[in-house]
Amino acid sequence: MLKKHPILLQCAEMLILFAALVATDKGFLHGDAFSGLNPNPYWLPVLIMAIAYGTGMGLLAGVIASALWLSWSTVWSGPADHLEQQLRLSVQPMLWMVTALIVGEVTASRRNRIADQRRQQQAMDRNWTKLADVIARLTDTNRRLQVRIATEQRTVVHAIAAGLDLSEADPERQVDALTRMIALVAQTEDFTYYDVRGGQVVARFGGRATSGQPSDLTRSILVEAMLAGPRVVQGDDPADQAMLAQIGSIALPVVGAGEQLAGIIIIHSLSGIRITQSYMAQLLHVADLLGRSAALFGREPAFAAKWLVPKGKVA
């Protein structure tokens, strides 16, 4: 792995190498810049700096080695020939500088390739992470779709079964079919159907989760508002909160023949249920179904003894 030390630390390392070589030369040898040794030990800092840190530090090491060489070397001991002496003195510095340049450029190229590979590796890691997130989202979506499809298939089967029971002659089975159909659409068993008959608004049947709900709403402000103008009443509407206080969350009018109020479906709780336009449209469709078929909500005499009246206090 390439070193990435600060420039001052690199210079300190280089100076320590030269100091060790100069101390060795002055303390144990002749102090002539290792003129009698070949290869010259000053090659070490030049090569080390060029290989470790690239062209810049290699050339700086070459400059220092050349300065020491030119200051202390004794490569010429014969008659003085200025030109030949300068040539022989300049060979080592020239080799150091050329070597530092070549090795430094190779090192720089290698460092650039390694940096490119690291960037590519980081990009691949990011892409793999994104791909893993996409796969996780797709898996979760697929699981939810499978659950939804299975739920919708089960709902369709139950709705068909409830529809078949509506055609039965037994009033109890028809009431049970109505209960199951409302529960499927409302997505809860906590509801009550109130029948409007002869000035009385009385609970006739409800879901299995219904308990402790009022069995008579004749004198309630909700019924007064419904009789004045049948409409959907929702507890999340500030204007309707007083009418549904301690009664429920949604009240749906069941309009019979002559646009008269024939019944009220009250959904008491909506825990975990999202009230969407589709949800409300389905509830209104069931209420419309009850209103258009008089036999469905027990106006025939045969139904009178078959209604399921939930226990609860009188409003």
C-alpha cells in the first residue's frame, strides 16, 4: 500500500536517511561521499523516496544526494583536467535525477491506478447497496401484493357466499348474510344496524365485536339530523362530532322507497382502518343495496322475530 504521509513527515524521513548515511561516512569511512563504493549508498534515499512518494520527493532526494556528492567526493586523483573532472563528477547526480524522474513517474502512475480502482470499488459498493435496497423494496412490495391478492380473493369468496345467503328464504340466514357483507366492506365487526320503523330507531343486528352500544337511538340528535336530511355523518368532522359522541365513528343512512330514512348503519370504531374515497364508496353501495330491497332489512312480517338485538343501554 502506498504511503500518504504529510509533506513535512516525508521530508523528515528523507533527512533522517541522509543524516544516517552522512554519519556513517564521516564516522566510519573517509568522509568522501562514499566515492570508493559502487553502487553509492546515496542511491538508497533517492530510490526510497521516488518509490514511496513519487517524482517530487525523488527529485528532492536526488538534489540533496548530488549536493553531498559534489561537496565531498574525490573521484579524481590524477592530474587536474577540469572538463574531465566535471564530467566524472556529474555522472552520479545525472543518474540520480533521471532515475528519480523515471521511478517517480512510475510510482505516480501506479498510485493513480490504485486511486482509480478504489473509486471504482467505492462506486461498485454504492451500486450494490442501492441494488440491495431495490431488491428489498421489491421483495416487500411482492409480499404485500401477495397478501393483498390472497385477502382480496378471500373477500370475494366471502362476498359471493354472503350474496348467495341473501337469496335464502330463511330470515336468519339473510340477516347473517347482511352482517357478513357489512363486515367485509367496513373491515370491522364493530357496527350496528338500526331500523327506522314507526317513529322508533332500534338496533336490529350487529357484528360480533359489538357490545355495550345503545339499542335505541330514537331521541338522539343523530336521528333528528338524519330524519331532517339523510347524509353521511363522520366523527372526524368537527361539525358532526357532537352527533356521534360515545356512539361511533361513521353513520350511514339507509334510504328506502320514497327517499325516506329506512335505517342507519353505525360503525363504532375504525382502529387501523384508512378512510378513503374507495372505502366510503363501498359503504354507501351497501347502504344503497339495503335501501333498494325492502326484504333485506326485515320489513316483511316473517323477519320480525328473527332480528338480532345487541345488548346495551337505551339512548
